[in-house]
Amino acid sequence: MGQPTTSPPDKQSSERHAFVHTRLSSDNHRYTTGRRRLVDALACSGQPLTLPDIVEIAPDLAASSVYRNLEVLEQCGVVKRIASGSGHAHFELAEPLLSHHHHLVCVDCGVIEDVRLDDEVEEVLDQHLSLIASRASFKPLHHSLDLHGHCANCDGLL
Amino acid sequence: MGQPTTSPPDKQSSERHAFVHTRLSSDNHRYTTGRRRLVDALACSGQPLTLPDIVEIAPDLAASSVYRNLEVLEQCGVVKRIASGSGHAHFELAEPLLSHHHHLVCVDCGVIEDVRLDDEVEEVLDQHLSLIASRASFKPLHHSLDLHGHCANCDGLL
DNA sequence: AATGCAAATGAGACTTATTATCATTATCGT
DNA sequence: ACGATAATGATAATAAGTCTCATTTGCATT
């Protein structure tokens, strides 16, 4: 049980909203009630959400506005998009709001769960990726590591 | 310069076709000339391709057939799909045909380049991922690790 | 080498997820 | 409170990929 990492914990609600507000205003965007509710929806659910997930949690949000706002928030570094190959994309809060983590992706039902690596492993990985990037004259921004397989729920059913 | 890994090299053409043929027939599929040309296109290009890339390389292939065949080949474990979030998905030969590797994804132009980790790092990562999966009662199939950033080409232009 | 039959093909219709449009409404600095 | 401007939401439009179905091909068996 217990945390497998010593990474900092996720931000609390007020701190989170303050952070998002800063990010948005610095790019001349407004932190409207709709955007607040969107951020709340992403924050309260522990896992990445699809558009249908979001409008189910917050039915007063218009789908077109949610898509537009996810894009704005993504550009401001508040939201991260996770491409799932087929079906809806998943969205979650970005790194400053959610500590660095990776994903368990169920190939059966598509659900995505967040997991964290031990800091030691993460560090080895980071250093090696930097080396590889420099060898290819590639300027790295961030990495993503997903484990694909059968989630506990689907594994029992199949 | 030299290989940063001791992994086995990619298969040669005849061996590759034999392998694909076996995989397809064992699932009652035929290895038609169209499928052969598709596999050749993926093999000759050193990097993952989109549908437009493929039909440009092999203009005699019908887009609908290519999509259908990519799906069949994916299910047979011959092709791997790389979801890119926006725009076209990328496709490459799967692991038995192309040795285990990861991707440098350019956030500017979308091009994807294959890279290999040192075996030592890959092993540390694999072991840790197995541990994490078992803690979540998750049955892992494979992992994907992508480094996102600016490729050498785009970095100069921006 | 011909036969038969199931699988594959290809052109285009269709679906689905997402993005653009635009008149109306809300937000924020003054 | 005011005014400029950004955001909203219903709907139209687009883009990527999937489905349909009449025709063709591949392959196992004569």
C-alpha cells in the first residue's frame, strides 16, 4: 500500500484554481465558470476523462465549449490530451497540477489509470532519454510511458 | 556511432514475408499482393508512416483496402498503430519484425523517429513496470515510451 | 490446368470525433 | 456601471477512418 514515490502531492482546489487563473490570464484568457467546472471535473475524477465522461459529470457544460476550452487549457499547459487511437481522446490535468505519472491503458475497455514510477527508475530513464535525444539532435520537452494490457476488471470477464 | 544496443537486427525481406505469411494463414487470412506491397512500404521506409505516406509510396493501393489491411495486420501482430492525437495515425511493423524500440515524436511537424534504449535501461524499466502492473492487478501486454520535442529539422526553422 | 468457394478488393457512402461559425452573452479592467 | 473583448452554445462543416456490396482474386482440390 502507501505511496511508491516521494513526488509532491497534487494541488488542492483553491491552489489549483489560482494556478489555472494565472496561466490563463498571462495569455489573455478569462477563467470563466465553465472553465472552472471543467477543471473541477478533471480534478475530482482520479483518472483521465473523455468528452462524454466530462459532460456526464457536468451536464450543464456544452460539448462545443468543452472542446474549445480543453484546447485553450492545453495550450496554456493546464490540460494534457491522451490520444487513444480509436474512439474519444482522454484529457487530464497537466504536470504542474498532477504530479508526473504514466498510464495503464486497458486494451479492452479503454479505461486509463494513472501510475507513478519510483523516483530512482524515473531518474535513470530521464537521463538515458536525454542522452538519446542529444545523439539525435532532438530537443526533448517531455516523455510519455504507457503500459497497455488488460485491466483488473476486464481480465476477469474475458 | 555504432548500435547502442545488442538487440537482434530487423528481419530481411524474404524472412519478413515468410513471417507475415505464417501469421496471416494461422488466422485464415491470405497474403495477397496488396498486403505484400503494404508490408514492403512499411519495411522500406525507416520510420512510421501515415495513410497518405503509404499511398504516396504505393499509389496503386486503394486507401480503403490499406485501412482494412492495416487493421487485419494489426490484429495478427504484424503492424503496430501509433496514435498521434491529431491528424493521421502512424503505422509501423510490429515487434517481431522490428526490434523493440521507442519514438522521438516531433511536436512541430509530426514526424516520428525510432530509437532504442540501452538493454540495461530497458531491463530496469521492464522490471519496474511489471511490479507496478501486478500491484494494480493489471495484465501487461507491452509498453510504449515516446519522447516529445522538436526534431533537428524543425528546431532550426523556429 | 480447370473448378469452386471463401476471402479480398475498390469506389464511394457513411459514421464518428472534433473543429469552425456566428449571433448572443458574460467577464474584467477602468 | 460601462465598454471593449473574450466566451458561449447551437449547429454546420470537416477530417479520419469504417462499412457496403458487387466484382475479383487466391488457394485447395480435383
